[in-house]
Amino acid sequence: MNSEKVVKIIRKQLENYILKYNIKSLIIGESGGIDSALCSVLASPVCKKNNIQLIGRSITIETNTEGEINRGKLIGEAFCTNFKDVNLTELYLTTLKTIEEGEIDLSTIENKIRYGNIKARLRMVYLYNLAQQNGGLVLSTDNYTELLEGYWTLHGDVGDYGMIQSLWKTEVYELSKYLIDNELNNEQKYALQLCVNAVPTDGLGITNSDLEQLDAKNYDEVDFILKDFLENGNKKWENHSVIKRHFRSEYKRNNPFNIKREIIFGVD
């Protein structure tokens, strides 16, 4: 990958979009992970050039670790023009008690995922309210690997504009390392490097790392299997958990599902 060229193209595309739609600000949730960190690094100079705010929020809800919160704060302070720490734990607990039809039960992975989805959706409510208030849009921080694996919450951690949605997770790391080596000052390098080194996690308290949920050793393995199966048609992976998850999550990539007009009004 020509990282220098990719960075220039992503930033130019973002600038074109901002100008075309007269966007007044960009909003991003700073999770302390590599994806939101990279998006902040990419968006920051574009916002400065066009004199608009990059508004970042580190939104803590119950299960976020001290390391995640610290990394989110360092990235937010290094790259955002408007940054705050926000704690929505009380709102989450009140919401959970209000909407749960039964006993709150954290003993199963299914319930942990369900409760994690509530957290992701509350965060997005907060970010979209900020966007509406500031004439802006919410930046999506998902990558291509996560898209193919359905590793996100519908109506939750999905924004309006994806700078890295077409990048494999391994390319996210590669681009981050390029920026550390070629563009950033010492404070910025330190913040981004912490995110590069961190164990990837969604911060929702479901598992200790993303890779546990993807049932893989590392993202090199996940990306290799997806590429070999989807691009090269290698059938040997069709029963692998990574590919099974890809097919199980198809509904997310086709959401909402709409019956086509030609079917509704077609002739039997």
C-alpha cells in the first residue's frame, strides 16, 4: 500500500464532502482504539484547513478500562479542537432497568452482547445530538474487516461518513505506523502509538478482546482468511469461524432490508 497516497486521497475526499454539503463540524467518539484514533489523525488537518471543529468525546459506560479512557483522552486532546470526557454509566443503568423485561442477567454471552448493544446505541444518541447541535456529522470508525464480519452494532457505532470503511484492519495499522513515522509531533506520536500497541476491544464488556469474539489469533489471520475466501475463492475456509461469522452477519450489510418494487408489483 502506498500510505502517503492513501492519506492524501482520504483527506481530499473528506474535504470535498465537507465543502459539498456545507458541513460545520465533525463529531467522533474517542474509544481509545486504533480505528477512532486513526480517523482523528486523518480528519484533524482537514478540519483545521476548512476552519471547522473536530469535536471528540470519550464516552465511558461502566465497562471501559482505565487504559481505554486514557488513550481516548490523549487522542482527543492531541487532535480534536473540542474534547470532553463523558460518563453515561448512570444513564445506561437506568435505561437497562427501564427496558429489560425480566431480570438483568450477565451470565450469558448473548446477554452481554445485548447489553453491549444498548451501550453502543446510547453513545450514538449522544454523538448525533452533538452533530445536530453543531451542524455536523458523525464520523464512522469501522474498518473493512469489521464490515465483513458484522462486528458493529446496528443503529449504534455506525456514523455518517467512513474514511477507513474500505481499509482492512491490517491496513489501519499500516497507515497508523506511516503517520507516526512521517507526520506527527512527539505528543501525537505517543498517543497514536499507545493505540497501535493496545489490545483491540469494543469496550462493551463482552469479551477481553475483539479477537476473542472473532475466534482468531490476530488480525493478520482474519484478513488473510477473508481475502483468500472472498477474493480467491478458496473453499477450504468455508467452515472456519471467520467465514461463518461473515455469512451470519449478512443481514447487517443489507439493513434495512426492503422488498423491491419489481417484486411487490411484479407479475406472478
